[in-house]
Amino acid sequence: MMAEDRHLRVRTLLDTVRAEGRTALTAPEGKVIADAYGIAVPGEELATDVDEAVAYAARFGGPVVMKIVSPDILHKTDAGGVIVGVEGSADVRAAFHEIVGNARAYSAEARIEGVQIQELLPKGQEVIVGAVTDPTFGKVVAFGLGGVLVEVLKDVTFRLAPLDADEALSMLDSIRAAEILRGVRGAPAVDRWAVAEQIRRVSQLVADFPEIAEVDLNPVIATPTSAVAADIRVILAESLQKPRPTYTREEILTSMRRLMEPRSVAVIGASNEQGKIGNSVMRNLIDGGFAGEIHPVNPKADDILGRKAYKSVTDVPGEVDVAVFAIPAKFVASALEEVGRKKIPNAVLIPSGFAETGEHELQDEIVAIGERHGVRLLGPNIYGYYSTWQDLCATFCTPYDVKGGVALTSQSGGIGMAILGFARTTKTGVSAIVGLGNKSDLDEDDLLTWFGEDPNTECIAMHLEDLKDGRAFVEAARATVPKKPVVVLKAGRTAAGAKAAGSHTGALAGDDAVYDDILRQAGVIRAPGLNEMLEYARALPVLPTPQGDNVVIITGAGGSGVLLSDAVTDNGLTLMEIPPDLDASFRTFIPPFGAAGNPVDITGGEPPSTYEATIRLGLEDPRIHALVLGYWHTIVTPPMVFAELTARVVAEFRERGIEKPVVASLAGDVEVEEACQYLYERGVVAYPYTTEKPVAVLGAKYRWARAAGLLGGRS
């Protein structure tokens, strides 16, 4: 069927259903859609009386499934409206009367259009294919095993719709029970391409028709030669979401450049009074060394902290790039109008008292003002932002000025301050720290677009509680990840649960399950907690990109070696199988009671020379791609001796052009803390008192390298 004909046929059907005031399609209507999109379904007919039922069943020539057809009965099984395996005219007659009787008893007012007579499909593996409208990501397709497994284990995977054939095929390998589809215990493998085609066609259907809220093919019977949907359910949305204002990449970069690299900043609500937010912002801007113009705005002052004050922002001379608001929420709208008239492109809204306290109308008002004047809004309800390479500290919180390559954002002020404290104590250099708050306008995709291009930013880490526009975020992430890592801490992992979903797919699409799969699809590294997000952000710019999968552990403690091996497996990394010649080389450096293999256990009493020789061998051999070092504190090899020799050897190989990621776990007395800091500053990511953390950051580096297309294999 030509695409135009297919589209017209489905459009006509959906318009008819809408005109009748319905949101749920009947089974025969579902078949019209299935046929239009090439979604494989069994042969079926609609019998309006018992004689037609007998005739149709005879035509199929075998056992059939009989189902009630009623626009008012969505869950047919609950109504006693489904009987499976009916054969012979007498049984068909009896089943017809039973189904109609059950339906009338279930709902006396329900309109009954007849009974569907459907071919009984052969036995096979039951899977579920569906689509749902996610509030964050829009149209999303789902795939999982059918029956008990999908309901109890919720072993389902999600992707953005539409998707291509390869992406659809990848979904079959993304569920925990993927092996079942390949055939286990004598059962044959399913026709993977046939299953993938069902997924792809459903994804195209919902992409073509945004008013389709949910689609359910449940179950799809997958056999070695086919994948046929035994049932198709289609539900229309009550109403369509209002489209969000969109900006081109060039527009985003233009306004973000003026926000992050301003030449002139106005502070609305600037104050001479200590303890006021307007005073703190002014002092931070001045004391932070911002070289651009700083204009205080306050109708009741002539001079603030030695700067001429203006009654209104419209009185400020020349162009202004950013207006920082430090006034109560109720005054923001009128001041924002003046910012708009002044043609200032960015407003940084520190005040709280908007949507987060239930004042949605007040927030809607400022959003409308911003849209009308072309002012991008950061916030409201934020701590401000830091742009360290500009010496810009536009916040009422403590200043931070250690320049580096890590950009950090957070929705929460408290998390923002945790970021600040971590950066200070670990001496992490940052390019920016940005508060997002209520995200009335500017959000993560705007910042990602900017940081992706920003030459001062090497890694982006984002704490978020939600995404306003998941698709825009995915698009920005996909453009950024090939250039630099993106780490996300998504708060609220407990699934909000599906609301009153009309389909199995809808019920399975808990918020976090969708986030997890789609963030992975976008190439984003998802951190399990705040400390992990910060450690990944700190470590990823330090570690070189691995050139292959082979990880070798060299350890002075057998116990650490076992824990490090567990961590390697837990993080999806590959412990190298040491070939005989390399094994023999390692054995020349370790005592007879040590153990080669992987981990290479050099034992705890060895002098510095043994550590050095084995690390050299690990860096020298091109078959080894990453090293995990396990150090054990002894007087024979003190912590700083280990740190200095490791850093020296790594630097020597780096000068020779051999760069491999090296991470280290140091077990010992308190001196190991200083040794770890020494190593970190010299390109070896090292942690005291933990075997999990160094391997987790190595795992994060590998996940990014795969997502960026720098390594083959699994993602």
C-alpha cells in the first residue's frame, strides 16, 4: 500500500472514531490499521449473528478464537468476552451466545457490534509490542516477553519512535530474558526480523499519528518463521499536548554565548544592605573579578558598592547581556517587561515563589513576557550561576574560581552547593556551575547545546528531577556525546507508575524505566547517585580513552584482587584472558607464591621494583588496554613511594605516545589519602579505601567511549 493511501485510510478511520466521541478502537478497526501498516495479524471476520459465526469459523477450517466486539468494552477478557480454541458448528453457536450473554451481564448499556472470529495462531513465544505517549519523551515503543514475565518481572525495554530496523532489532537483545528469544532447552529461536518489523511498524504508526496515545500488540506469537499479533488495541488521546516553543541551534548558541560570556550584567534589586540577596550577588560579581560592566538597579539608591545605581534597567547605558533578578517574585513580571523593552536577551531569575509553591499563574505570566520579548529565562528559584573562565560569579552563594573542564548543572540549590563543596575539596576545575530551578524556559538541552560547543568544557554533568522536553534533550545529547561525555543523575528513580493506562504497554511504562532506556539510547552515562555523578565528572577528563576492551588487574593484595574482579564484571568491563607468553612475562617479576593470570597478584611484601616492572609490562603490551591497580600499604613499599613510581611510569609512557586509562585502589593507613591525591593530579584516577569507585569511573569512561563510537561492541 502506498504511504499516501495508507495515511488516508487511517486518517479517515480515526476521524470517524473521534466524531463518534470514542477514544478506544474496536478490534475490526484495529485490523484496518494493522493491514494499512503491514502489522501481521491473523485472519479474522466480524460475525453479526450466530449463522455468520458458524460460516466464518468453517472457512478458517480449524479451531478459532471468538471475541466480543463492542466500542464500550475495552477489556474483553474481564467481561467474559473471549473464548479460545472453539471448533465445530455446535461449539461455535454455544460460544457465540455465551460471549454475548456475558457482555450484556457485564454492561447492559454496552453497544454490541458482533463477535470477532479469528484464526487460532500456532503455539510460539509470546511477546508484547506496544507504544505509549510518555509525558517527557513523547511517542515511545516498548518490547518485552508476554504473559507472566512481562506482568510480574516488568522485563521491558523502550525506545523513541520512530526507529529504524537496526534499532528495533537491538530491542530484542535489551531485555533480561533475551536468551529465550534465541532458543533455550531445545526450544527453537524466533524469527528476529519478523519481531523487529512489528516493533518498527508500530513505531512508524504512532509517529505518523500523534493523536494515537497507546498501541498494544499483546500477545505477539513469535515462531521460527513469523511474528503475528493475536490482538491489537489502539487508544486515542483525549487531547494533544500544546507544542513547546522551539529555537534553532544558532538561536540557542547566540543567547547562551551572551549568558555564559557576557560583557555587561545588570543586577535588578542590587542592595547595599548586607544579608540581602542583591548585596551578595553584587559582591560576588565584584570580588570575583568579573571584567565586564556591572550595573546595579535599585530605584531607592544612587550608589551601590561604589557603582552608579539606576532607577530602572531601561536607564542603563549601552547593551546589557544578562539581567540578574534579586527581587521578590511579585515584582518580577513588571521588571521583566522593562528587560524586554531594553532588549536584554537573558534573565537570571533567583527569586522563589513561583510554580514550586503553587504559583503557576505567576510563572505562566513571566514565561509569556519572556516569549513576547525574546528574553530567555534561567530559573526561577535558583542560586544563580558561575562561569569561571569569565570570572563570573552571578550567585548569592559562596564563590568558586578554580577553572577547569567540568560543567555542572543542577535543578536544586542544595545539590548545587554539594557540587560546589565537592569541587573545592577535590580541587576539581570547573567551566561552569548553573542552577536550573523550575526550568520555566532554559533547560538541559539549551545548556547541552552550549557546553557541547564550549572549548573550555570537556565533560558535562547534570542533576535533574525531570526533563521538560525529552526529545530535545536526546537530540542535544546525541550531538554532544561524540565530542565529550555527558553524565546525568536523574532523581526520582521510583516509578511514578502508569496512570490509568488503557493498555498493558501503558501500565508497564513507569517513568524511570523509560528514562533509563532512552538516556542509554542517547549515549548519556547515568550515575546511580550524587557522589558517583561528581566522581565521573571529575575522572572522565583525566582518563585517556581506551583503545580496546582488555582490562588487567595488578594487585599487591589477593583480597583486593577478588573485589576488583567483581567490580570489573559489575561495570560491564572485560577481564583479559592473559595469553601464555604474557603470563610468562608477568611471572618473571613476581615471587613463586604470587599468582599470574588476571588479576596479577604480586603479593604484599614486594618492593617498589616489582610494582614498577609489572606496571611497565601492562603499559608496554599493546594487547592490554586498561590497568586497574590494587595497592596494599606496607613498610616495604610505602604509599607515596607507590604513588611516585606509578605517576613517573605513566608519564614516561605518555611522552612516548602510549596512553591507557590507569585507575588505582589504595588500601592502607591514612597516608594513602595523600598518595591518591598525588596520583589523581598526575592522570591516575586513584581512591583510598574502596575497590568499587576506581572501577566504576573506568566503566563510565568505557560507556562513553562506546556511545561516542570510539570502541566497538556493546553499549
